[in-house]
Amino acid sequence: MDLNELTRRCAALLAGNQVQSGAFRYTRPAPETYEHQWLWDSCFHAITYRWFDPQMAQDELWSLVQHQFTAGDDAGLIPHMTYWQGDGTRLWARPDRSTITQPPLIGIAALLVYEKTADRDFLASLYPYLVRYHEWFDRRRDPDGDDLVSIIHPWESGWDASPRWDAPMHLHHPSVQETHDARDAHMPILHAYGHDAQKLAEDGYFCVESVEFNAIRVADLQALARIAAILNQPAGVWTSRAAAITAAIQQKFITPSGIFDLSGPDETPIQVPSSAPFILLLGACVDPATAAALVQQMNSDRFWPTYPVPTTPTDHPAFVGDHYWRGNVWMSVNWLIYTGLRTMGYTAEARELAYRSLDLVEQHGFYEYFNPLTGHGNGPAQQSWTAVVLDMIATAT
């Protein structure tokens, strides 16, 4: 499939999933299955739209910030879900938005869209929302002051049912249904604790310093610094924050025995292997030697089967290629790894990953996620964020 045909197919997919809600437009992740607006999905949608509909790319991000919290302890939070039809009360005790977040990619997406539009006014309109969002992270999600933010629900990671979250969720060899039920049951706990990360951690509930979440935040802060410079705003504060988080990542996540998420107030390492450490390349969070070791690990059979890159290695006991987040290939994760490879100078490896990803979509379709051994697609067949493969192919060198 050449670039023109891929662009045509991605444009048709996203156009079919668009929603108009009053003055705002967004793209459903998938019709019927995911009807609402999700934070990191919309960022991937915008990154894809920039190649054929830059105005919709801007609209996607603009709609995303409209439900940012403006009052209370969580002022600045951009919710991971927006319910434009107002039916979110069951989970969130409010109709229009969730009370948790997702990986902060919006600065990255905004900067990439700007590269296509050169629309400085749009950046200026978005910038205050991004500032408040990152200020919220520092205020509410770093209770121990170590520069690493915590997530307080598996949904915040985006990797909802990853085996990494079994122990912090007090699950032991769970079934698919058990992981689902545990995530739902955790929401009343968050409400009871006022979403206070420190109190949740102290009482033994899910509170994790996630490797890839913090790596994505570094890259987003780097993008925010570039946006600030474009707008003639002080950029140093964002560069300094990114550098401080990078130093904390290197000090606390990276150990002689591996790279691990940290759980609870005692920062217990979660020694479950995954592809998350590869995302440290995204914000250049590692030194060249560590980057080389990560790339070597990624190229091993366990992470580079027929269709790379599985979120859980294929030789791990928890790996199930067709079970949600238990070892699948997700185009969103592949994009993060691909972009990190390019950031660290591994252009040949990035190109190979881009075209392996294209093979998967070309042969099996735009599914939500895929079995890395067979390519079998799972979840909705018209998943919007899978179209981000277009960005990989368009930028591969």
C-alpha cells in the first residue's frame, strides 16, 4: 500500500468516526464501542489528521481541553474522558467528564500539528490549558516530591489490563472479567479518597509511578518548552521540569536488574517485563548505552515476533496475544516506540517498525489491537487511533 492509498483509507476511517457536538468536533475511537472522547486517543487522532485535514486536527485538540477542571483540588486536570452527551454519572458522579487523566500527549500533538499549519494563534489559545495541566501534575500527583508523577487507576496508564497492574490491584492470575471488575470497583475508592494520591498509597490502594507515563510527560514538557519559545513565552521552566524528571527516571526506575515501575509509598518495584521501558527513548530519557541496550532487547524474539511490539513479551507466563493488554500489539504504543527510536537516532529500526506496523494494518485491518504472533485483530474493526500508522509511514526515513 503506497502513502496515497494509506492516506485515503485513514481519512475515510476517521471521517466515518467524527462527531459534531454543538460547536465542537471530535473523533470517536470506535463507533458503538467507544462513543465518547478519550484524551490520548484524540492526541493520536490529531497527529494523524495533520497529514490530510489540519483544521480537524486543531478541532480535535480544542475540543479536548474544553472540559479541563477549573476549580477545586483538581483544577488543571484534563480528564481522560469527555461525555459530550452527558451520560458519565455512573462512574464519575458527574455527567460530562471523568475525574482521572491519561498520558499527557497533548503538547506533543499540538506541536506536530503546528509543524503543518504554522498557526501560531492556535498554539497561543491552547498554551494556557497545557500550562495548567502540567502544573496540576506537579501539585496533585507527586506527593513524595521526587519529580515522578503517580497514576491512581490503571485507566490512567492507558494500558488498562496490563499484567504490571495485577499486584498493585491485588489480583493474582486474574481472568479478563476479574481485571475488568477490579477497575470498575476501584472508582468508588477514588471518590471516597478525593483522588488523593498520597492517601491512596498509604492505605495500600493502586498508586504507581509508571515508567512510560513519566517518559511521555518528559516529551510533552519538551514540546511545551518549544511551544513557549514559539510564543515568546519563558521556556526554561518547562525545560527544567523535563530535565528534573529525566534525572529522577534515571535514578529510580533504571536498576542493574531492570527497569521497573514503582508501587506504593515504599516504591516497591513491579518486576513484570513489558515494552514500557522502550518508551523511555521518546523523551531521550536514557543515556546512549542504555538506549542501545533497550534497542537490543526490543530486537529479541520475545519483543520482535512476526508483528512487533507486544506490550508483554511472548515468553512471559501472563502473555495472551488475544487478551486485552496482556501482550498485544497496539498502534499507539508502536508510535511511541517508533518516535523514540527516531529521537535517539535509530532511524533504521524506526523504519522497520513503521513498515512492520503497516503490514499488520494492510493484512488485517484497522483493529484496536492485534495478536503479535498471528496478526489476528481484536476489539473494534474501525479503531481510529490505529490510523496513526500513517504518521509513521509519512515520517519514516
